[in-house]
Amino acid sequence: MKTQSNSSTNHPISVCVGISVYRQPLSWIQEAVASVQTQTYKNWQLLIRPDGPEAIEEDCREWMKALAHKEPRLQILDDSHR
């Protein structure tokens, strides 16, 4: 099994949180992300998966892309092939 490392701390990722979104408001997604970011345990990775090409509005998609550039533990899974 391949062990990933958290690039911000060089420690192995111990907790991976996944969020699948389908037409949730941006405020809901922001609250969910903030909930993970404010945890005291720092060796985590957050995966956000839009559930289809029309699952999120463009403003939400842009916010997630911008956040992913600032937060190395966050990954947006591209689901455009659906």
C-alpha cells in the first residue's frame, strides 16, 4: 500500500475525509471545509467530489479551485467525464 505524505508537514496522511457534493449551496461547502480545517489534528487530506458536471455552480467551482491552490491538503476530484 502506498503511503501519501502531507506536503505541508511531511508527515503521512492518517485521516482522509471525502465529501461528495450535488447542488449544495456554497455556504454549506465552505462550512464543511472549515470544519475539517479547524481540527487540531493536522495530518488529514480532504477530497471533494462534485457528483456530475452540473453538481455545483460556477462560483462554487471557482472557490474550490482557489482554495485548493492555498490548501495543499485539499483535492478536488474532477468528475467532468460523467
